[in-house]
Amino acid sequence: MAESPVNLIASDDRDSDIIRSIAESLADKDEKTLSILDEERNVKIQLPYALYRVLTDAAHLLANGDSVGLLHYTKDVTTQQAAGILQVSRPYVVKLLEDREIPYYMVGSHRRIKLKDVLEYKQRRDSHRKEKLDELYRISNESGLYDIDGFPQEHEDEE
């Protein structure tokens, strides 16, 4: 079975106080660096800024009770995995590939997609949806549809 490109991490209830404390500590830091002490080897390790950001963001999300997902951006995914990421059916992903909405390549008779390309498509799709919803809201607002209390009632003819 293929490995999932998304690794979900959820905190255990027993760890929530510790995670909350770490998140608050990281939020209060003026300097955006972090060092870890490896007590076994007696070595202090300075974390690069990118790793500091990952830990800070993850700590805040976990402290709020959210799960955290890590994605590896250079990984290739199957059409089924892409469908899971996009929350659509696998045949719909195949249609997107055939319509050249998302680039792909073949490995034998199997389609493979770079995760980066799936995520870029998702970003474009979500931005397009937001634009259309904003436009729908604007039109509805200008038409006074948000000023109506409740739905219009249909009157039945009495016999």
C-alpha cells in the first residue's frame, strides 16, 4: 500500500498542558530562534528558522486541540491520493489530468502527480471559489436579499 503524503498528528489529552505551555513560551519569545539540549550527548543544537516556524505553528495548533498535517512538497502522489487531498473522486482527478488542469507523468500505465502541482491546483481552485462566493454575496447584498427576514411564504389556494 502506498504511503500517504499527509502525516496527521494529534495531541494526546495528557500532553495538552505541556503543549499549551510550550506554545505560550514560543509566542512570548522576542528572538525567533530555539535551541534544543540533547542531554544524552550533552550537546546544544540551534534549530534553523524554518524548523523553529514548524514547531511554533504546530505547538499553537495542537494547543488549540487541532490536528497538524505535514506535507512533503517534492513527493509524487497517485490519482487516488490526489483525490483525497482535493476531496473529489478519483475519476474527477483523471478528468482534470486529461484536461491538462494538473500536470502529470506516466510510470508504466499509472499516472503520477507531483504533490506541489496538486496543491497549486487546490490553491487556484479555492481562490476561484472564494472570488465567486464574494461576488455572489455582493450581488445578494446589493439586491437587498440580506434585508429580508425569513423566507417568503407560499400561499396555498383554499378549495
